[in-house]
Amino acid sequence: MNPLFLNNQVIVYLFSEAALLALTILLFAKIVKFLWFWDFRSYSNRQLKLEKEAYLAMTIATLLFTLKSVLLIFFVHTIDKLSLIIPGAMCAAGVISANSYGMDLLFIKLTVIFTLLLFLIANSYDLQAKTYPLFRFKSWVLIIASGLIFIEFFLDISYFTHIDTSTPVSCCSALFGNLEGANPLPFGLDITKLLLLFYMLYLGTIIALTLETKTITLLTLLLFGVIAYYGVVYFFGTYIYELPTHKCPFCMLQREYYYVGYLLWGSLFFGLFFGVIWVIMSQVGYNITKAKWASMLLLTLFVALCSLYVAIYYSKNGVLL
Amino acid sequence: MLNNSFFYFFTLSLFKNRKRYFAIVTISTLVIFLLSSVLFLSDSIKYSINSQLELEPDLIVQKRLGGRVVPLDESIVDTIAEIYGVSQVTKRVYGRYYFDKEYSALIFGVDFLDEQSSKALAKLLNREDLKRFLSSESMLVGEGVFNYFKSHFYPKAYNFLTPSGKIKSVKILKVLDRRSNLFSNNLIILPQELAKEILGLKSNEISDIALNVPNPDEAANIQRKLEGLFLNAFISGKREMQKEYENLFNYKGGLFLALYLIVVMTLSLILYQRYSLANSLEKREVAILRSLGWSIKDLLGLKALENIMLVLFSFTLGLFLGYLYVFILKAPLLSELFLGKNLQTQIEFLPHIDYLSLATIFILYATTFLSAVLIPVWRVATTEPKEALS
């Protein structure tokens, strides 16, 4: 048997995911029923029952959002701990790329949290307006969310069963760092152009959000997400670690760096999430200024934090890395 | 909704209904206590072992014939010391001495010409003791060994029987600090020459060689060089040992946890049952609140808050009891499960809590509890006022 399955954290993680999966199946069944039979103008017994069940769906979704967010952090910590029993790995980066499922799993996890957040926001507006105007929209969001959770569970199992504890994996500097001259950045960028693009896209996003242009906002947000990821891994991260060769998105989540990674990645992801949610919600007719402001604020916090590390390093040492 | 008067009402209702929650809190606390004490214990042992492993040498060179460890010739040490990137090459002499069939102790020989071991020894002994240790044939013993000697009427010195049949009398100089009992309980420290005699090694033979590699990048390379040094060389590293211990503890803890999951599932069933049997009083309460203008969402919020409080309260209480049991009461019964019976004296568990373990307990418990009560709670909260009050 794979020794990973005797690790306390892995057992608890998979058990919790399975418990949440059971709730998701229930949720999915309810939502399908809603989409099939929902008729707000009807006074039938069934409709009244459905309206009650809508509250169950809402409660399950809230619980899922809370626990999935906690489990994401727990998951990252767990794979970080697993680096001790997997040869070659020195932090979570090595363990997550032990097989091809790892990165997909992380991405799906973030998407699940995003869709559930979108549902919660849509739901709170839906409940305020007495006639459930967003009911079909939010139901479809939940359908997508539960579909993603099914995929996530499948990936969870595949990921942990396919980690081989006897073959060595790479550590983060081998994955992101010394690529022997090959350019790891997309679109053939170099660091200067990457930084230029990083700040320009940030400004573009803020302007697009202020002007409330939906298409451009969505475009800049997505591009900024990609560029920000590369920016942190290949440039800003080296200032957090104060080491030009240390390129890793995971090590900054550790105590040695005061857990700053949670703030950094958290502000980036939630900034992007709120931005995209603003776009989607205004597409269905709700201009949520709160989401817009939250997005701008979080992205600004993210950019400020990144820049601050560079500025502090420069002011201390008088040189750049 | 989340304003002052809401919280006031919430605390009031929590106090008023404390009898209703008593059973739930008791059983949850018990379940948490069980898990937390096992995890605290295994974390504490793991911590002690890991901090000891940190002090271990990076690589150990042994000679193995057919899987058996056989003594090495001393002369190999000089060859190893000449390899670049190697430091602190130490000759080690150790072995097990069987007093009778049941009781044995680990004998460890210390080389005084070796800088490192004499430094370590200086920490244990003051100057005068050191002089006596060197001048006469004497030993340092762990507490378990000392108790054995005392019970067999050797309070001052012990007569070892060497493999050649001679009797060797060795004085007891000092008993080692009991805080390190996990490692030193069954330990006897002797001068190296004396240890060789008792263990039956020739004067040019040693058990194995320990060495450090300051640059971890070179460890693999040096390991390969050492393996080519002589036939039947067997090199083991610190990292492998760490991995083995990690796997061992995962095995013990994991086996327990796998069984424990059944307990957790039972707990969730009990909770589900308990919450499903919401009495008419509770339903009436909900009905009154709804007729006062509370929405279903508000009620769900109230119920959610109530259950989160229950989770947090029983979690904290269970952890506190677990801490008390393991670190203050020294985990009676449970420690034998983890350490085996061969340790005869009490072991001091160093209070060390791994935050990941706390998170593990909390996630397991919170997920189970909240998933189990979710549907019954929703059912109560959506009770029609007319149904409940009639």
C-alpha cells in the first residue's frame, strides 16, 4: 500500500473531501430538481417545498465554500509536510509536481472556490429581491460548482494514488530555477518586459474597472492573473527569499517568510475573483460596486506588497538582485 | 442581522438551552480528547526523536557481511578523513550487553582523543568527574540501567562478563539526566577501550564510522566515494533515518486514525439522530421567531452560529483535556502502546504541539459535525409556524 495513505493529514484530508462530496451529490440532485420544476408563480405544494429546499442548497453551498477554503490551505500544508517522505522534494513544489494531476488539482480547487463565491454573492442579491430574479443563474452556477467538485475529488484520488515514494522528484529550484538558459517566461518575454507588462496590466485593470467596461476588464484581469503569477515566481519571489536563484511559488507560504505567501496569493486570487464576479454580475444586470472596490483594493494591496519587497531590499542593500 | 441585540439573544438562548447541548458537547469532547491525546503523544515523541536526529552524523559507514554488521578495521578512518568535503570523522564503538534474557542495555564507548565526543562528554560531566572517569574504570548509566543495578544489589559498581569469560568490574560514576530518558534510559557510556573489551572487539576494531558532510549538495557524491572504498561497505544517511522514522510514526498514527474514522462516522450518525429528534419546544421557538418577522436566512444564521460555538467549545475542551492527560498525567496506558513495554522508567514527554496536528483534528471534527447536523438543522429552521404552534 502506498505509505502516503497512512499519513494523518492525507487521511483526514481525503475523508473530509469525501464527506463534502456526499453533500455535493445531495446539492446536485436538489439543483437539478430546481431547474426542472421551479416555477415561482405557482402556488403548488411542490413549489413551496422547493422554496424551502432552496435554503438547504444555500446552506450547503455556504458550508462548502468555508470548508473548501480551509481545506485548500490544509492541502498546501500537507503536501509541504509530505516533502519529507518523498525523495528529492524540499517543499510543496516538488510534491505537487510529483505527477501530472497536482497542478490541475490546485487550479480546480481555486476555480471551485471562485464559483462558490460567485454563487454566494448572487444568492445574497437574489434573496434581497423578493421574486428570486437570479434563481436560474445561480442554479447554473451551482451546477458548474458541483461538477467541478466531482472532478476535484477524482483528481484528489488520482493525485494521491499516483505519487510514487521511491522515485525522486525535483525540488523547486530545479522546476522553476536553473533551466540552463531556456526562457521559462511565456510569449518570449524577458524580466524587464514582464515587469513593464505587470504594472501596465495592473493600471489597465484599475482603469477598466473604474470606467466599468466589462469586456476589457475581463481581458485585463485574466492577463494580469497570468503575468502576476510569472512575475511573483520569477521576479518578486526572489526578493521575498532574498536569493536570486530561489524561484518558487510555495516556499513563501512557510514560516521562514512569515507566511507572507498567504497574504500575497490570497490578495491576488480574491482580487481577481471579485473583479470577474463584478463582470459576471453586471452581465446579469447587477452592478455590484462593493465587488468592484474589493477587487481594486486587493489587487492594489497585491501590487504594493510585491513592490514593497523590492523597495525594502533596495533600500537595505543599495543594489537589486 | 449581526447586530448587538442579535448576539444578546444568541447568548441568552445558548444559556437557556444548555441542557439540550450537554450530551452533544460531552460526546464530542470525548471523541476530540481521544484523537488529540494520541496525536499529542506521537508529536511529542516525534519531536524528541527529530531533535535527537538533528545531532546525528550525516553519514555512517558500516561493514556488512551477508546482512550482518561486522566490526571494521580502524585503519580505514584515515583514508576516509582524506576525502575532500568530509569533516568530523569519528570512530564509534557500541553494542548491546545482555544482563539476562529480558534485560539489555546499549553500551557506548567514547573516544577521548576525539574532539567532538570529549566536548559532548564535558557537557555531561564537570571537570573532577571527568578526571575520575578517565583515571578509573567507570561508567555513566541511564536511569533504567541504574534501577536494574540497584535491584540486583550493584549500587556502586557492576561486574561485566566479557566474551572471553573474564569478569570486569566497572564503577558507576553518574546517572544521566532523566529528561533525555527516551534515548538514555537503557544506555551505558564507557571509555572506548573498556567498551571494546566488554563487547569483545579486538583493539584495532571498531563498530562503525560516523562522519559529517557540511555541504549537503556533496552528500550523494561522497556517499558514492565511500561505497567504493572497500568491499561490503554499507553507508546510511541521516535523511534516510528521518524518512524511516516518519514512515514508522505514520504507520502507527495512521493505523489508529483509520480505525478512528469509524468512531467519527458513528459520532456523525449520533449527531444526525440527536438533531433530527428536535423536540417540540425547539420547533415552537423557531415558530415564534418566524412569526416575529425573522426570515429563514436569519434563523439559519442563528443555528449556524449556535453549532459553530458548540464545535469550538468542545474542540477547545477536548484539546485541553488531551493536553492534561498527555503532558501533566504522562499518558498512562497510552504511552505503552506507542513505546512498548521495554522501558522501565517514566518518560518525560516534552510538551510540543504541532499546529498542523491541531488543524488536522479541527478539520476532521468540524467537517464531520457540520455535515452531519446540516440537514436536521435546516429542517428545524424551515418549520412552518402554523405546524409548530398548532
